Amino acid sequence: MSNGIRCGCARCRCRGLMAPVVLITIGGLFLLQQFDYGYGFWRTWPVILLVIGAVKLLEASAPTEGHNPGGPQPPAPPAPPAPPAAR
């Protein structure tokens, strides 16, 4: 949104979690590979799909109360003047 105002509903906040959660998961999988527990990234990459599914499920079940997709709405145009009364 170009005006800097963001929607504050729970669904939009959950949608904003997707990228950070996926990046943290990928980092954790690579870290697990470095500790040499026998689980390489090639073996644990499906966890990324599970995390994406969990975030999507959380997003779908979140309420949309207070959803404001476009920020503040522009004011309504003024009403046209009334036609002159006939004599």
C-alpha cells in the first residue's frame, strides 16, 4: 500500500509471517546439517512444505475483523444539487 497504512487484521498479520518463517526454517535445516546429526538438507527439505502449509492454515483460520485492504477510503463525492422547483 503506497500510503504506508497497513491493514491490522489477524489474517493480514499472518500473511506477513510467511517469508520470515520460511527463512528461519531453511536456516534451521542448514544448521542441522552443520551439526552432522545425519540429517542433510536433501533429506529434510519437505519440512519447508509443512511449514508453508502450517502458515497458510493459520492464515485461513484467522479472523478478518477490521480488515482494511486499501487504507483510508476517499471521501464520497458531494451530492448533486436538487433540481429547481417548478412553478
